[in-house]
Amino acid sequence: MLIDVFLFVLAAIVSLGFVMLCYRLINGFLRSLLDDLLDMPAATSFYSRLLLVSMVLIALAGISDASFEGLGEDAEIMEYIWQLIEFFEAVLTPILLIVGLFLIAVTILVAALKPRSEQ
């Protein structure tokens, strides 16, 4: 029971840490791109916050779905490791999907608005 709680807390911390790391890596480039393109600081803040909120909510949804109670008292440590890896797969895959979709949407935004800014 105690190891289940420990694994859940560890997985939640690592998942939210991954979200913050992705956000820190993407946010600087995203802000500079949108500032150059849109010339609207409110839009830049909106898109940046939208990315963060969507990533955090998807991580929390994946974390809330997790359960480590399927293993018995006689489970080996490797079974816990495999269950932890399955958890990370279930949480991080949707996060990376959202990041990819968001970057595709920003690319479309750049492609649509770039000709206007050159005139």
C-alpha cells in the first residue's frame, strides 16, 4: 500500500515536471515568434497561457486515471517499474500530442499572417 502511494506521488511529480520543462523550452521561442508576427502582446500571452493550461490539465487527467493497486503484496520490483512506465506512457503521450497540435496550429497561424505583415 505504501509503495503504491509512493509511486503515485513520484509519477505525479515527474509528469508535472515534464510539463513544466516542455513549457519552459517552448515558451521562449513561441513568445518571440508571436511577438514578431502579431505585434499584439495580449495575443502572445493568451496563446502562451493556453499552451500551459492545456498541458497541465491533460497531465492532471492522466494522473487522475493512474492506479498502482493492481499488483499484489508479493509483486517484484520490476513489476512496479513496468507499471510506472505504463503510467508515464499514458500521461506523456497526450501531452506530447497536444504540444504537437499546438505547434501545428501556430505554424498555420504564422503561414496565414506572415503575408499580411510583409505588406
